Amino acid sequence: MPTAEGLALYAAAAEAAGDLRLPLLEVGTYCGRSTLLLADAARAAGVTAVTVDHHRGSEEQQPGWEYHDETTVDPELGVMDTLPAFRRTLHRAGLEEHVLALVGRSPQAARLWGAPLGLVFIDGGHTDEHANGDYEGWAPHVAQGGLLVVHDVFPDPADGGQAPYRVYLRALASGAFTEVSVTDSLRVLRRTGPGI
């Protein structure tokens, strides 16, 4: 995540945590860089940051793809496992006690979740199936006045995948969310009405 987008994410997380005093949730942990931003904002407000990921990597992180990192492959199993790197990231930052890590598939976790959230950050898989599943599972939990943040929103297909862009457009078209800010590929929306 580029610096400007990280600062915008942190500002949104700090606002949501401070104003609503509700948990902050991200979909798509990877090795934990954005988790640190949410965790620090959560710590300052006395709330919890929740992160959801299966830690097996998204499509573009698999062997043979542009964002594959050999160091994240479990040598015994031969599959990606970013959980150890994520745990080291949290430990080194001293933020472990401010994060609840849910290891599993986002739709499964969303079906079990029952509490309102001050912020939902969608940065998981970038296929239509995964991006829509994340939106449909977690957007209903965004509290009134809470924030929905979508990463990797590229209106021009030449710049990147289109699934997060379509989720962003869907959120706006729903009438439930209003755009607050745009920082490069990061979109921040506020819940201003019911539904998704």
C-alpha cells in the first residue's frame, strides 16, 4: 500500500474508532501492513481491530503470478502461509493485544459476525466472486455513520483489476453509502442509509 493510501486509511480508521467506539475490520490481512494502521487507530480509541484472512494468498499472489513471494510458501506443505509473517509483524509493532485475527474465509466469518462495525476495509481477493462476497458479507455490519473503505479501485482497466471498482460503484448505487474521500486507489465511503 503506497504511503498516501496508508495515511488515508489511518485517518479513516482513527475517525471511525474515535467517533463510533466500535471495532474496525479488514478483509485481506496478507502480512499485516494495513493491519498495523487499523490496530494503532483502534489502540488509541480503546477498541479492537479485527482482520480476516485465510492466509493462503489471493489469486495474484500464487506461484507464477506477478505478486508471488516465495518466502511466504510453507516449505513442508508447499502452499502459501502468510500467518507467521503476519504474527511477526504484529509482535514487532507491539500491537498484538489490539488485534483479533480471524483465520478463515471471509464469507464464513461474516455469516457468524453479529456486532456493528465502525469501519470495514475491503482488500481481499480481487475476483468478482471474492470482492462481492466480501461486500455482501461485511457491508451490512457497517454502523450508521461508519465507514466502508475499498482498496485497489481502478476506473481504468489498464491500471488494474475491475472487481473492487465494481464493488465501489455498487456501494454508491445502493444509496446506503456516500463517498467521503478518494486517495489514489483507496475509496472511503460513509454509511448514510440502510441496505447494501
